Amino acid sequence: MFKKILIANRGEIALRVIRTCKEIGVKTVAVYSTADAESLHVRFADEAVCIGPPPSSESYLKMQSILAAAEITNADAIHPGYGFLAENAKFSKLCEEHGIKFIGATADMISQMGDKASARATMKAAGVPTIPGSDGILETFEEAEALADEMGFPVMLKATAGGGGKGMRAVWKKENLRELWDAARQEAFACFANDGMYMEKLIEEPRHIEIQVIGDSFGKACHLSERDCSIQRRHQKLTEESPSPFMTAQLRNKMGDAAVKATESIKYEGAGTIEFLVDKHRNFYFMEMNTRIQVEHPITEQVIDYDLIYEQIKVAAGIPISGKNYIPKLHSIECRINAEDPYNDFRPNPGKIETLHIPGGHGVRVDTHVYAGYTIPPNYDSMIAKLITTAQTREEAISKMRRALDEFVIEGVKTTIPFHRQLMRDEGYLSGNYTTKFMEDFVIAPLEED
């Protein structure tokens, strides 16, 4: 087992890793920008090193500063969390070259799965269902036009280096293809300095269902069941649940087997997620693989009683997994609490938290790094907490979430709590019959008092 782990991240995920490390007797090192000097992950770590000013490019993305912090503190491993350098092949390689274990995928695995066109080809070769589309990058508009005509509209244009919904365009009619092709390429180049595009058949009435996987250094993998992430806005997830209300035992077996096959085909090491689109007929198609821990990992932990961070650390230390696949025993829902104004197009609303009351009670978990008096910096992602409720049934988990949201008080900044309160009373959500298009017709209105 490692003696000391540096957490190359911030906020709630850094605190989450620190807590598991403390429980298993591993020392921790926090790194932080000057904007995060008062963050809880800095206070609770055994050691802390300032790595630069607020901009991510000068702190949390500065590889040499993080490696220097690891070396001066004698850390023998680095946990990257999610975001920032978690899926950076160069950083994974640098850790290896410096004799520091990267608790995550190898550089080759990240490169193989990070490029979406390459990942799709890899999964297709492994026999995992993929969405019909181009075999690789489309070199010209004429090539894209010919393929769209062959597959039939609607189609989806995607940036090969994309993420977070950037460089994606749905094309419903042929006459709009040229305009949207140009727009997607321009956005992709602006965001990723790479305008490579590929095309897929657009799946109508889709659900976004992902399978949590973990693999060890001996080539063995298992799945930890599914999460439904279909409630999203502009391809950004808002809430997730496990198990999916759309799932059947037969579909779970098929998707789980495909996810394990995908994971073992690349000899994947660590925690990862195979993301699928599932159509209304329960046909599923590989979308992408995330080679890191996910924001929504707590709901998987809750329904199968499994510490994913601990398993990540054990796998990185060379301890084999059992290989057992897991089925949900309970139902869990996660609401992402962001410092955003849901009544003003979800605009970020950083600032000082004047008052904070965190809900509690049986089946309520809150992962957060904020406290009363904490100032949310404007430099990073606006998520400040994750509220998770767990119960025997979906109906009970929703009821528990309503109560917890009503107890959750944050004053001084606007948050997405009012949105989640409304969502938990929406008939479409309550029915479980929702798709990734749910938010397109959702009207956010002031919540009526019960």
C-alpha cells in the first residue's frame, strides 16, 4: 500500500479522496491555488502545497508544479480526481517517468479511449455495439454529406476531441448540414485546437445510461451496475440515479457484459465508466469511455456498499479485484448543487456563503467542501455540493430527496436547489419515463409551497 498520496485536484473530490486515505492509514498531500487557500481539502490534508495563482492553467493544470509538490513531500502516488489532469495521457506518462504511481489509467489507455473516433473503432473491434456512423475522422464536407445521405437523417456531428457537449451538432435536415458542419468544426477548434469531426446516426428518444467498471493490473474487470444520467442540460448532467428506472434485468446483463468486454479488451486498470445511449426499444450503443472516477460515483457506492476510491487505490497498489459483478440493492439519487442561478439561464453565481445548513438523517449524504463564510471562487466549475439520498425504493429515495432539499439552506449565493425541488415534483421525472431531451421542455418556475 502507498505511504503518501498527493491529490491533484480541489473541492469536494479532493476532500473525498482525503477521507478514504485517512480511513486506511495513508498520508495525504493537498495542492491548491491561492484562490483555494481556505478550502477544506487544504485544512484536512496532512500536508498542503500552494502550486500557483487562481487560473487553472497556472495551478491545477501545471504538471511540473504538481510533480514538484509530490517530490518535495515524498508522495509515492498521485490521485487526479476528475477533470483537470485526470484524463491527460502526458501527465500519466510523466508520473510514471518520475517514479510516482498515477492512480488512474495509463497513458496508452487514456490516449486510446480519449480520442472518440479511436475509442469507437476499438469498441467495435471488441464486439461492443456502436452507433452506426463514420469509421474515423471525416476529412471533407463532401465525405460527411455522402455518409449522411447513406445513413439517413437525423445525424449527429461530433468533435473527435470533444467533451462537455462542445463541437456537437444534431442535424435533422440535409439543407442544414453545411451550416452546422462549419459551426461544429469552428467550436471544436476553439475549444480543443482540433477540428476533426466524425458522424453518428442520431438516436431518437435516447437515454444516457452508463456502466461503472473497474479493472486490475492482471487483466480482470467487473461492472458495478448502472447509473441513469439522462437529466442533463446542454450535455451537462444535473441529476443521476441508480438503478435506472428504464432498466430490466436482461438489459443490465447485456450492458454489463458489454462493458466488461470493453474494459478487458484494452486491459484497463482502475475505475472507469462505459457510457451508452439506449433507445426506446432498449437497444444500446457505446458512446464513450471515461478513464477516471465520475462526479456521480457516490450513488453507485450507496446502492452496492462499495468504496470506489479505496478500490482505485488498491488496484493502483497492485491488489487484484474479486471480479464479481454487482447488482443494486437499494435506490440512490444524486442532485448536483451548483452555485448557479436557475432562473437566469443557469449562470454561475460565485461569492461568499453567508449561511449554510446541510441536511442530514438516515439515507442522506452530502459531499461538499464549502462552509458558512467560504467564498466560492469564480475560476472553477460551479458545483459546490452533491446531495445523495438512498432508500429501499425509488419513490422513497425521491421523498427523502424532497425533504433533504427543503432542509438544504445556502444563503449569499444563488444555487440550483430551487430547480431540484421542482424536478422532484415533476410528473415526467416521477414517472421515470424521461430522455436526454427532458430539459428542452422543462420550464423552471418558482416552487409553490406545499
